[in-house]
Amino acid sequence: MAAVAVSQVKPGDKIAQDVLTPLGSVLFHKGKIVMARELEILQAFLVPSVVIASTDDKNGEEESGADKFFDSNKDAGKAVSPLMEQYVRTVVLLKKVFTQVNSGMSIPILDIRNQLEVLLQHVGDYKILSFSPSTVNNDDYLFHKSVMSAMSCYMLAQWNGFPRNEWMQAALAGLLHDIGNAKVDSSILNKPSNLTAEEVDEMKRHTLLGYQLLKNVTALTEGAKLAALQHHERVDGSGYPLGLGAQKIHPFAKLVAISDIFNAMTMKRAYRKATSPYVVLEQIQKDAFGKLEPVYVQTFIDKVTQFHNGTLVRLSDNRVGEIVFSDRNYPTRPWVNVNGTIVNLTIERQLSIEEIISKQD
């Protein structure tokens, strides 16, 4: 840490000590990221210098998010899998990237790609239906959703027969599709109540902002860039920002749309519990008729439910049982053995799978 003259402070610098006004009140708290507006305020209050975190300090803080997670699990006697370790490291990196972008810095695409490659070495252990990070707070929601979307898009690209050289770009499309939110007011992004019409319009701008941020990143293909612009488009033309029809939406954007919806709805949040992945799959299946790419949706549902036999689940009437059979015509409604009684969810439509408890080995 070092005191730096305000004239030498740069956008993206992090304040390491509270900044006080001449009258002694706090102008900025420790940890504040300096941007153009903060520089103007510092100059207006005639603040001569501020204490800025050194590169080592900032790197240590960035790493502490992952290290804190690993330490807490170690203290609880829980083993952290290689997949979860790299997942957390990718979330921490993406959070850092959003902060940098918000400060006007360029996207460190090589760092992103390198970490994503390490994560994807373990993607074979990623079970989409049952993978669940701990409860996600509002501030970190976007980062978790984006990392899970990266893994989902990578697998969707494989499952749908995309060329091998496009799999990584599909994963990057999933990881960076919401990068435009780095430029949206965080109070709007993290608002737990309904947004006003004006706030909705501001939030929708993240698609345009994201494409603008990515369009000059040479390590990304045009498809990965268009995914940021088009992931809220719908095949019937009802989406935004351009109201494109199916033929004009890039395949990567169609993959991201499916992943984005699934991961957003199944994630456990601080203010609400996760929605059952089986309920979400049924909703996505309905949306395939007019909203989402039906071939990609059916492949997604078929693949993620392919090996769920042996999974312990809780039904919507609170009974617990084990999935023992799947009718491939109704993959989201398997047969469940509850204390020796078979519950056929294709017949008992009033019931659904409320929660996945565990996968039996």
C-alpha cells in the first residue's frame, strides 16, 4: 500500500484506506474502486492523496475468495473436488474481470481462456442436474451463472455435433454472455424486488453493451461475440434487443439461451430456494415451441437425464425415493421407487420431482 497523489490515481485503482473530507467525514470507504466519477469527487474536495492497494495486495484479495472457500471446506472436513476447485477459481477470476471492465480496463482474454481450459479438463465430472455450489449471494449470482453456462454450452456444443474447434468458443460464449452487466448499475442487477419499466430498459442494454465490449477481442470468434448480443433473442422474434427470428440468431446464442435459463432458475439464491431442475426442464421443453431452438432443447433434456437412474429425489409431496426407470418419451418424468412402491410420474401428473438429494454410486 502507498499514498498516491490524486493526479496519479488511475481508473481501476482500489482505495486501501478510508478517504476523509477536510471536515473529517468519510468520502470513500476502504475497498472502493476508483472510476472517473470518483476522481472528479476527489479533485472537487481537494483531497491531495489517497492510499492505493498495491498489485500484490489486490492479487492477494482476489485469491482470498477462492482460498476462503477452500479453507472453510477444509475446516468442515469436506473434500473439495478438482472440478469444484477450478469452478471457484473461475468464478473469482470472472468477478475480477467484471471489476476491471467496469473501471474501463480491457478484457484479459488470455487469462480467461487459460483458466477456462483448466476448468474444462474436469467437465466430465460436471453433472448438470445435481451440480450445486453453496447458496449464492446477490453480488456473485452473475458470476456463478456464467461459469455454469460456460460448462453447459461446452457440453451442448459437443452433444449437438458442433465441430471440435468450436467447443471452446461455445464455452467462452457462455462465460462472457453477460459481460455487458459490468456496465449496468449494480443496484438494478441485485434488486430483489420487481424492476421499474425504466430499470428493465436499462437492464436490457447489457446485450448491446456486452457486444460492444467483445467486438474487438480478437481471440473470440464472431459467434462468441454475438452470443452476448443475442442470448435474449427468441426464435419466434419476441426477444430483445433486435427481435430477430430463428434464422438470424447465431447457434451459440441459442445454446446460451438454454443454459442461461436453466442455470438461473436452478440456482439457490440468498432470498429464494432453487427451483427443481426437473421442473425447469419441463418449462424449457414448453418454451421450445416458439421460444428456444427445439432440437437443442430436446438434446439437452435427453442428455442430462440419460444417467439419472439411481438418483435419490424428493417428490413434491415430500416423499423420498430413488429413480429406477426412465421412459425416454418423458425423460423429465421417471419412475421413482418410494419404499418399494413405484411412483410413475408420467401417470401421476400432479406430482413432480422437487429436489435432487444425491446420486447413489
